[in-house]
Amino acid sequence: MKRLLKITLVAAILGAIFSYGALKFLYYKMEQELITYLVLNEEAKNLQDIYALCNGLLTSNPTKENLLSCNSIVSKVDRLTVQIEEKCPYINFYTTYINKLE
């Protein structure tokens, strides 16, 4: 019985140490990516606002030129989203998986 308790205690301590180290590493990496993420995220928000205006214009005046403009904005947002995922993998991991657990 003492042996089982000892194994459980050692496993719990090692698990806690590993978890603490992993969290510190994730925090450090996210801190390094933060400026890049904030700049790219602000650009994405600006493009989404522009798209909302373009969509309103397209609704009131559906021309081919307006449709092409809106499609261009959507493709820019898509490229920017991919760029955020590539340049900020740790923040993307946090927002995708860990943030959903809370």
C-alpha cells in the first residue's frame, strides 16, 4: 500500500512540474508573438469593418464592380487569417483549444 501511495505521489509531483513548465513555455512564446498578433488582428478588424460597409453598398447597389470589391476584401481577410495562424502559432493554439475549455 505504501508503494502505491509513493508511486501516486511521485507521479502527481512530476505531472505538476511538467504542467507548470509547459504553461511557462506557452506564456513565454505567446508574449513574444503578442505585438505581431495585435497588429495583424487590428488589420483583420479593419478589413471586417470595410467588408460590412461594402456589403451594405452591395445590398443597396448590386453591381459587378461592388461584388468584385467585396470578394477582394473577403480574400484579403482570408489571407490575413492564414498569416495570423502562421506567424502566431502559440496564440492560435491558445485561442483555439485552451480558451474554449474555460
